[in-house]
Amino acid sequence: MDLSRSGRDSGDIAIPVREVSKSSKSGKESGDIPIPVREVKSSRSGKGVPPVVMAPTIRLGNAPQAAGWKRGVGIIDLILRVCAITATLAAAAVMGTTSQNLPFFTQFFQFQASYDDFPTFTFFLAGNAITCAYLLLSLPFSIVCIVRPHIVGARMLLLIFDTLALALTMAAASAAAAIVYLAHNGNPNTNWPQLCQQFNEFCPRVSGAVVGSFLAVFILVALVILSAAALRRN
């Protein structure tokens, strides 16, 4: 059947149909250029996806070594505290029991020298007694620092109060040392006599007490340095 003729006869317009070859499967034959598409995952839109948490790196090799070092510092701290207690107690006891009487003409008229005749020596006795009492009370905290070497609060308290005890003991020992120097050498400008020429028992005992107090000062300095070093390693 001739469609062109029938279309002309009937008045219809014939539309030519062009056959399109199916070449979409082959990109090379149809001339299409494949475009790669990269899938981007947004972290904001992923509500159900849990965040990735990186675990911190822990070096287990240095922990036992640091604990052992701090425990050794704590043992030295305890030993030094016992030595400082001995020094301050001896200084306070010697000063508190120091007195001497010098007979003059008769036994009813005598010269007497005692520590409480000098306010400086009284301050010396009180300062060393307070330091000794504090050091006794600080022994449990020092033991805690040995048992638990990583604790910070007890070590910080020891550092603060050790510094205060150091200042008190240093002030008492320095003031007493000035009086002992005047007692040994005197001062001609102010007519201060050399008392140690007459009181040959009083001055050596007082001098020994001052030496013991300065020994406690040096020990307290070592305690402050040890506490600061232990806190620095934390």
C-alpha cells in the first residue's frame, strides 16, 4: 500500500520518520564523553554516623619509672624531716635549759644569765618549737607521698608550709646569731662588754643551739627543693 499516495489523496500530511539508532550504551560510537562524578560525604548531614574518636597515645614505659623516682624523693623527704625535727628539738631544748650564775663577793649577791633575759633568745626558742611541732605533724603527709607518689595536693601543702617554717626558723636563728656574736666580741662603740669572758658556760650552749637551728634551716631548704622538683615532674 502506498502511503504517500493515499495521503495525498486523502489530504493528510505525511511525516517522515527517521530511524534513530540505539547507541547510548556505547559512549564512543555516539560521541558522549563520560564525566566521572566523585561522591562527597558531608559530616554535617550524617546524623546517625558516630564521630571517630582517636584514642590518646599513652606511654606505659615511663609511668613506672616516674613513680619510682617520686617514691624515692618521698623517702628522702621523710628522712630529712626526721633530721630537721631532731635539730630543731635539740636547739629549743638547749636554749630553754641554758642559764648560769656567777658568784660575786658572796653567794647572796650573784650575776645571772638566762635565755629569758634576752627577748631574742625567747623568740628563738618559740620559733624552733613551732617548727619542730609542724615537722611532727607533717610526717603523715610525707608518708602519703611515698604510698601515693602521684598525689599533688599533699605535696603542694608540704611545699607551702615548709617555706613558712623555713622563713620562721631562719629569722629566729639569724636574730639569735647576732646576739651571740655581740656576746662573744662585744661592741666598744656602745659599751657592750664581752659577756662570754665571764659566762663561759652560757655562751657555748647558746652558740650550739644557734648552730643546730641553722642546720635545720639547711634541711628545710633541701625539703623545699625536693617538693618543687616532685611537683615539676607532675
